[in-house]
Amino acid sequence: MVIGAAGAAVYALENAGHEKGLNVKEGEARAGAGCRQKQKMTRKQMKKQGKASLKKHYFIFVAACLIAAFLTAEFRSSLNFSSAQTYEQTYEQIGDDLSGGGSYNVKTNMRSIGWADVLRTIAEGDTQMGREMSEQIKENAIEHANSGNPAFGRTRGVFSGIVNQVTSGSIIVTAVAAIASVTGSENAGVMILIVLGALLMFFFWFLVQNTFPVVIRRVFMEGLLYDRVTTQRFVFLLRVKKWMKASWTMFVKYVFYSLWCLTIVGIAVKHYSYYLVPYIVAENPDMTARQAVTLSRRMMKGHKWECFVFEMSFLGWEFLGLLTMGVFNVLFTNPYKTAAFTQYYAAIRAEAKAKGIPGAELLFDRYLYEKPAESLLRERYADVLEVVAHAPEEKNGLTGWRGFLARNFGVLFMRREEEREYERRQAEMVRVYELIDDTQGEAYPVRLYPIPEENRRKLVQSLNYMRHYSVWSLIVIFLGLSFFGWLWEVGMHLVSYGDFVNRGALHGPWLPIYGTGSVLILTLLYRLRRNPALEFTATIVVCGFLEYMTSLVMEIVTGGMKWWDYSGYFLNLNGRICAEGLLVFGIGGLAITYAIAPMADNLVSRVSEKRLKIVCTALLAVFFADAVYSQIHPNAGKGVTDISASFASPHPGTENSPDDAVTVCIQTGSHCRQRSGS
């Protein structure tokens, strides 16, 4: 009785109001059913087309499915290879660790180390026990890191703090204590934390996990016909401002299916009835939830068994994935299956259009399935074609060594009027660069989509990141960012220790490693600017090499004196570089390349060249004088070269014990290294 009532209620919800907005008369639907349609592709043909689509877009398709697996939106079983231990095994081993009989080597799944145990203990009302358990797990991890590879230090830096807080569960203890200090009750703190955690998990599921299947389908659908699909298509729903509406539609679909699961038959039947909802929303996210669900149900009428058989035809590939613990699924099966079912949706869609199924007219994105006429592209992309037709020549009108520097490093020695005109044309090229493939029919024509996508902001359009920098602009950028680096480090030391210290080897207000890195990024990586991912990776490599070699050379030249030491940071190399710093360099490099340097160059271009040369020459003279003087009398002393890398003691209050702490002291003058206990 209850199950039957649930099924009847869901059926009523599905059909209530579905006629609203469809604007299709039943007579027109019956007439459309007799329309002649193209012969439907067989399973073999759809798989063949799916393989061809996967071959064209292999990396972006695999990346899309892999992201979905990490987000647990889909394909979650494909990541089995990443967990070598079960949660039960992890829990038992943590118990052994805490009792002193373990090996402290539970290191395969970060979420299983500490989180569940600490939260369970706190939820049982023993906050103090949870705090002690958290501290013990953290101390064990630090002790294990100190006795192992020094590259995985756990005592200094932001990364180390984050890793320690997360893996030990101490972040939970801190949150409970903070809430309890406000409410005056630890039980209330635990309850509030649980409620907040549940709300955060729900919003993450609703906005990300629940919606990401639509994002994936959109990427795969654009790959059906076109040769190029960019990573920008992952934010398609944001560009058309329909992410929230798509999330709601997928949520309604989830609720309907969950209710139907109360009826035994509904588990299988409604799985296939609602199978096309993510595809429908990916094509038209402006549909209401009921329209999308109802349309999927109508389109799948008579195709459920067919869809089931199509799914079963991939069992062989799934078995290979099982044998490889999910690796084969990640690299092939998941994107292949999704590409094949995208072809299947296209076939069902064509049939629905031909039969005149009510609601099928809302599937209005025709250019996912047919390329637009050249005349239409010329009309809608007239401004882009105009820019392309008058594109500046690659050689920039420069020859010899000047042309070589301009083409390969983006450097100009003088800014004549012809170079200024070239820069203006190239700025326009940057603005329309992402639309060039649309005009050639190689990528989906975003301007032909019925829902207009949000245009790029004017500020972004004005930043021509492919510009050529004059020597004087590079000098301004070098000096400016050297000064910024000095302000950054002096400010950080002031906040951390409460006293002003002139950081760096020079006596003036500049740290040339920041300016040098910025200039190298702008020149050596000039040809990579069109690819932000490559630019980011190359920036990390260049800045890492620069920082490591600068540290090594300065230490050799000064007889062992150090100005920085990353020993104890998580993922460091000989204390000269660390992952935390390189990540900051990578992000900062992108900011410099695509925003800071172009804006600085815009400001420099407003200054008369004569005045600019005078100011730059004067500042360079002062800088080089400081560099020469500092070579003889380097800036050293407290807060500059008296670096102390203290590995946190597993037992607070015993930092001077030779068994519990290792302290490296670099002292100016004697240049001695003192290690306690050695």
C-alpha cells in the first residue's frame, strides 16, 4: 500500500504541469510521429563513432572522467587502485600505533588517518581524549618524517601545517573548541560542527557532485562533431549563468528516482527512464526540472531494454578495468563508454525530433549535430574575421638580432610608431583568439548558442598578454617587483616576529631574485603564454632552478652563509627550494604574465621615453652600486642569516633534547653548523 502510494505520488509529480511551456498540440505530435526519419545507427556504429571521438579528444575526455571520479560524481570505483588498505585495516593499525605496537606506516588514504577516529571519540563526548589522540597521531607522523626522507619534512611551512592538521584530525578538535568557547558547551559545539559539516557536504554534493555529470556531457557532446574542445567548456554552465538551474534539475531527478526506488520495479525502470536527463540539461539548461525529466521519460519510451543491452555490451571492458584495479577504466573504458552513449543520445534525439515528441522542440542546440553554414559564421563572427584578415605579420617588420629577440623572447629595444601599431593589432588578436577556431568550424560556435554566453570583461580585453616589452619596461618591472619582494619579506617578518629586519643580501630596498624571476618568465617563456597550463609548469621549473642555483652560488661565494633554508618544509630539496614556495611562484608567475606586467607596461607607455630613461638609468646606477658594495659587505645578521630550522619535538617542552629535536644554526662569522646530539 505504502509503496503503491509512493509510486502514484511520484507519477503525479512527474506529469503535473508538464504541458506548460511545451506549446505542442497533441495533433501536431501525432502528425509528427509519421515523419520520415533517418536510419538509426547500430550499437557497433555508435561504438565506432565513440572511439573516433575519443581518439580526437583523448586527453580532455580522460581528464573529464578522472575529475568526475575524484569528485565522486561518477566512475568512483575507477580509483580503487589508489587505496591499498581498507578502512577497517587502517583503524586497526592506528589502534596499534597508539598502543605502541604499530609501525606508523598507514599512509595510503589521507582521509582514513585520524579523521574518523578523532571525530568518533569527540562525538562520544570525550573531547580531551580526542585531543590527545590527535596530538599523538601528529607526533607519530612528525617522528616518522624526521627519521625518513628529509624532503618530506613536517615541521615548518604552511603545507606541513595543513598536512599535520588534516591527517591528525586536530582541525576537528580546534573547531569544536572554538564553537564551545562561544556556546559554553562542548556537546553543543559537537552538534553545531556536525550540522555545519552536513550542510557543507550537502552544498558540495548539490552544486558539484550532482551537477558535474551535466558538465561532462556538454564536453563530450561538443566533441561529437568538432575537432577542438577547450577546457573553457567546463565552465559552460557558468558562462550561460545556468549552473544553479542545472543543479536544481539534477536534484529533482535524484529525488524522483529515490522515491521510485521505494517500488522494487522502479529501481530498474526509472534508472533508464531518467537516463537522458544529464544530456538534455547539457543541451538546454534553461528547461524546467519537470520538462527535462518528462522529456527524458518520453524519449526513452521503447528504448529501455535497448539501453540496458548497450550497457551490457561494455562488460568486457569493465572486466579489464576490474583486473587492473580501475586503471584501465580511467585510461579508456570510462571515456569510451561516455563517448559511445553520447552518440546514443544523439540518435535518440534525432528520432524524437522526427517523431515530433512533445518537448523535443526544446532541444534547440542544432549546431552540436550539424556545422553551420559559412555565410552564417561570417555574419556572426564578422569582427573576428576582420581582425584575422589584418593580423600583424609574424616577423613584426624587424630583421636580424632585433627580429630574433622580438619573435622568440618578446623584447623590443625601441618603440617606434610601427611597433605601437603592431601592439594594438595584436591586442585585438588576443581578444578574439579563443573565437578563431569557431570561425573555421573547428570548435563549437558559441555565438550561435540560443542562450548568449557572458562576454569577457573590458579589463581582460585590454590586457594584451602577448605583447612585446621594451627594455625600459623590463627594467621597470625588474626594479618594481624586486621592491615588492623586499616589502613582502620584510612585512612577513614584521608580522611573524614583531621587529623590522632588512631582508636580503643587499642593503637597499630590493630583492633581485623576485625581479629576475619575473623578467625570465616574461622573456624565456614568451612562446608559452597562449597556454596557461604550460606557462604555470614552466614558471615552476624556471623559478625553482633560479632559487636553487642562487642559494647554492651565494652559499659558495660567502663561505657557507645562508639567506633562506627550507629544511623541515614538506617536500623540500636540500633546504634550498620547497613545494610550497614553488606553488606560490607558479601562481605569482601567472599573475605577472597575464595581469601585473601588462598593466605595468600600460602605465610605462604613458610616460615620456626621455623621462623614463633618466629615471631607470638613475635607479640602475644605485642598484648596481649597492650590488658591488654588498658583494664586499653583504647584509647579514639577526633575522637575515641567523636561520634556525627547528624540527618540532614530539614532546613539547623538550626541544633541547638531542633525541627529540634537530636544530640547524647558520651563524654569521664562524659559519658553523651545530646539530644537537651530534
